Amino acid sequence: MGKVILSASGKGGVGKSVFIANMGAVLAERGLKIVMVDMNIGLRNLDLYAGVEGKVVYDVADVLSGACPLKKALVRDRRFPYLYVVPASSAREKFTAGPADVAALYADLRERYDFMLVDGPAGLGAELALAASGVDFAVIVTTLEYVSLRDADMTDRVLAKAGVVRRAYLINKVKKELMGSGLLPTLEDLSSVMRPPLLGIVQYDDNIHLAANGGVPIVAQKGSYIERNLGRIADRLLAMQG
Ligand SMILES: Nc1ncnc2c1ncn2[C@@H]1O[C@H](COP(=O)(O)OP(=O)(O)OP(=O)(O)O)[C@@H](O)[C@H]1O
Ligand SMILES: [Mg+2]
């Protein structure tokens, strides 16, 4: 039985989709069967980061409404051994499914994949509740700013209330030259906010940004410190699945 891992954040633009695209690539390279599901209803992004936007015909709303079978909405990323994407719908009104339908889709995918990496929406609204229906684990992504940390804490509380028992934090876009400047949250601030364990810290790096915008997960560029760091984060993510 596969596991469903969700990315979530309070604040938008913190790096959830880039994280999912990279974990998908790392885990697929390790021989695991991976499907990435874009649950950013109306704000489809993951297909672009995964470089498969030209192959999208059907989306998750089509599957949930019964307009097409799951098989037709699965887009294969041929650069990796076993990596698929289910794109989000770009028309918000097309998405009429409820939490039970989403949980049923995850249950179906659990039968065929080792990991379902769900790219969640920013914010605490109904979209988050939908994306989180029946997930096993959530990665709350935040940047090292007071607003982002506070929003991450709210997201953590909402997910806990929604029954997502296992959660971890990922701190993204860290600029090491600004750490210790007194202008950003300190490690002490961090530890007082974070209730779930820390999955990892990812540096701000223009190479991550440029690769993502070119539809290439940065982990595909071998030998860099970023690839090693994301590899270790994948190790911890697997270890946290128990
Ligand atoms: N570690 C990083 N270093 C540099 N740029 C990054 C890093 N992580 C993400 N980015 C960039 O930040 C921007 C936002 O990333 P992304 O789309 O993954 O965020 P998101 O949390 O999924 O956003 P949304 O809330 O809109 O879904 C993108 O331009 C991406 O290239
Ligand atoms: Mg996103």
C-alpha cells in the first residue's frame, strides 16, 4: 500500500510545488513508483515544473467527475524511471468533487504507486481540506520570515484538526548570509514555533529557480550540494513514513 504525502503552507509562493517536483524525481530515480497529484484547483503549476505541460489533456477534475478514467489523466515524465503527474484543472468551476471523492482517488492510487506526492494549495480554506482528505503525512513548507512561520503554524494546527497526524516542516529559500543578521527569525524563534519535526532546510539558490522554470527538477543536475541536500531530505522523508 502506497503512502500519500501532501505539501502545504499558509503563505503562497514558498516552494511547495518545486519541492514536490524534486521529491518526485529523487524517489523515482531510487526505483519507487511515484505519482504527483496537483491539487491546486484552478492554479495548475506542477505540470510546468515537471516539464510535461505539453502532454496534458485530462486533469484531476475530469477523473473525479468521472469524465475520464484515471489512466487517461496520468502524464508520464519519461526522464525518470517511474514518475507520473496528474495535473490540476485550470478551470476552478470544473472541480465539484468533495473530500470523500478525493480520499477515494488517493485510495485508488495507493494500490498502484509507492508514493503519491500531492501538491497542495496555499492557505487554510476548503481547498486545503479537500487536498488533505485521507493523506498520511504533510510537509508544511515555510520560508524564514515571521509571517511565513506564523502562517505555517496555523496550517499545522488546521492539518492536525483535519486528522493529519504525521507532519513535518521544510524551511525553504534560506539565505545564509542573512542568518544571524538579527533581521530574520532566529533558530530559537524557529524552535519555539515548530511543533512537528524538521524535515530539512533548503537554501535560496537561483539555480533551483532557473531549473524549475525550465521544467527541470534541480536534482536532475548531478553533483551539486543542492542535489545532495535534497537527497538527504528524501532519506528523512522516507524514514519518517515508518
Ligand atoms: N530554494 C529555492 N531557491 C530559489 N528559488 C526557489 C526555491 N524554491 C522555490 N523557488 C522559486 O520560488 C517560486 C515559488 O515556488 P513554488 O511555485 O514552488 O511555490 P508554491 O509554494 O508552490 O506556490 P503556490 O503557493 O503559488 O502554489 C518559484 O519561482 C520557484 O522557482
Ligand atoms: Mg504551488
